[in-house]
Amino acid sequence: MTWLITGGAGYIGAHVVRAMTEAGERAVVYDDLSTGSAERVPAGVPLVRGSVLDADRLTRALAEHGIAGVVHLAAKKQVGESVDRPLHYYRENVEGLRVLLEAVTAAAVPSFLFSSSAAVYGMPDVDLVTEETPCRPLSPYGETKLAGEWLVRATGRATGLATASLRYFNVAGAAVPELADTGVSHLIPMVFERLTRGLPPRIFGDDYPTPDGTCVRDYIHVVDLAEAHVTVARALGSSPGTDLTLNIGRGEGVSVREMIDHVNAVTGYDRPPTVTPRRPGDPARVVGSADRVATELGWRAEHDLHDMVTSSWSGWTHHHPEAPLT
């Protein structure tokens, strides 16, 4: 079957396209290229340039390519920016989703997979977050993802659309250097950027109630995440009316200090971090249980922290050839 992958020219989206095509599925990328790059789209995969707010463009794409399922990754995703521009985030992430779902249901597309986020949980007071943990998002970004889940689920119940919402934890790594994350908003590339500029990595607060005082997070390799999309997409295609909400993580916590130590070891920089004040809204620990997706669909992450850091570093040096190496 043919899947329309919105945001398929982005970091995660390009890996999903790669995993889909390698698994024998047909993919069509739909992306406005505001943050994505056409160079990420493999040869032979059609690229439709358009916004998810453009109903006519979506309708034509669904019809022209015979789309049987949609993987919706296109979204604005910067937490800090969402605080400053909530109306923009609600328009892009919620109204864009509404327009897309309207086109999907009008075209009688049977399957819809939604990219959600662990940001829906906010600051959970539990050691391991399950899908039943109460959702209390802390930012407009997290709110739009939770509202998106509600909208997807309600549409599925009303129309029979098979749906799934995947709550990602912290995504890292790369399948190949060309597809690596080129931004510096996440911890690993943020540390790379500091190290290669001759600056110490930063820790935002070391007085949290965790073993080393720094925040603890669950990291998932983007290749594993992409494979999870293939698994869930195929489940939707074979089970009409399905409604899934799934955590996608490893269930293992890594502290900020541990991650920086690992990055130093991989890169050879060995530059001690400096501690700065806490950032508002950072929870002490967010680690997700992936038991449900393992039990129901047989998916488990295969890559470890070392795989994530080494592949990220290869990608960083590929995209920043001017960066000094040790």
C-alpha cells in the first residue's frame, strides 16, 4: 500500500520514509520544506510540496497517488517557541491536523498514524511512564500534541478510520550521516556544538532529586523509532477500526551528566561541563515504559546509547566539516 508521509523531508520523517521503503511499502512525501530538505527524500519517492493547511493540495495528493494510509509527522516542535507563539502552534499543529483529517476522511483513506510526544505527560511523578499516566502538558507544544490525539481518536470513532498515536521520548542518532539531526535544540547536538566551539557543555541544574542531581530522560534511536512506525502502520492496515496509543522508548533512564560523559568519550574532547541554573519546566525524570507496544505488536528497540551517540557524531561531522576534531 502507499503511505503519505507528512513532514517526510525532516529528520524523523526521512528515517520513516527510509524504513518504509526498505520494508517494501510505497511512500509519498508531503512537506512544505520550511524545516525539511528535499535532499533527504530518496530517489524514486515522490515529493509533494505543500502545507497541511492547504486542503486542495492535500486532496489532490491523496487522489493522485492512491494513498491508503497517512503517517502525520509535520508539526512545529520547539517547546520554547510554542510558549512565545501559542497561536502559531495551535494553527499549525491542531488546525493543520483538522484540515488533514478532513481530507483523509473525505477520500476514504482507511489508516492514520499520528506523531505525538512524551511532552503530553508534562512532569509525571512516577519512575516509569505508562500510557495510563495522567497527561498534564507544560507547554503549548505539548498541549497541541494532546489535543491532536483527542482529535485523531474522535475522528476514528466517528468514521471507522484506523488510528494510532505514538508518544515518542527523546529521539537521537542517525541511520546514515546524511540523515542526521542538523539542529541544536536537543541535548546531543547541543553538546557537539559547544565542544566544537571550544566551550564546555552546559548542565541546566544539578540539584534535582536524581542519583547525580541532573535530569533523567529516555532516549530512543531514530532508526528504532522509524521501525516502530512500520510496525504500527502495518497493524493499522490489517486491522480496520483500530485505536492505539503507544509509548515509543527504551524504558531506560540516562542523566544529562551521563550523556555528556558519553559524548566526551566518543568524541575524545573530555571537556567537563559547567552547571547553570535550572530551566523552567524541566521535569526531573521522564522515562517511558514500552511494554504495551512490545506486548501488542512485538516491537522493541534494538539500539543502545552508544549507537545513538556514535551515529549522531558521524552525522554532525558530516554536516559540519569545518568543526575541529580531536
